[in-house]
Amino acid sequence: MKNLTGKILCKMLKGNGWKIPCKNGSHYVCINDKGEKIIIPVFEDDELKNGLAKAIFKKANLLSLYYSMNNVQ
């Protein structure tokens, strides 16, 4: 996966029903309607590593979106 930053990932989660109620330093806290929480590191324009991005998508139940972005099935 190329060019996936924390900011872009936050926007993707927000578009899928997650809310970003607070920011703690360089980390955004995302919460869904069930109260599940995901913390995303946002370091300027640094890209997220593939393993971290996949883990965040998995926790957000958006793993199919991760695979579609990578053209993998």
C-alpha cells in the first residue's frame, strides 16, 4: 500500500461511521457507535507501515477495503 498516512486513514474511518472526538499529541482517537476505540498515529506526512495499516483496518472491520486498495483477494 502506498501513500496511506494517518490523516488519510482517519478520513476513511470517518467516512465509514467512526468519530474522532479527540487528539492526544500525535495520535487521533477514533470511536464508533459501539464504543470501540482505535488509536491512529498521525506524524506529519509519514506513511503508515503495511502491518499497522492492516491491523487498523481489521479492528475497524474494514479489512475488505484494505484488500481492495491493494488489489489482493
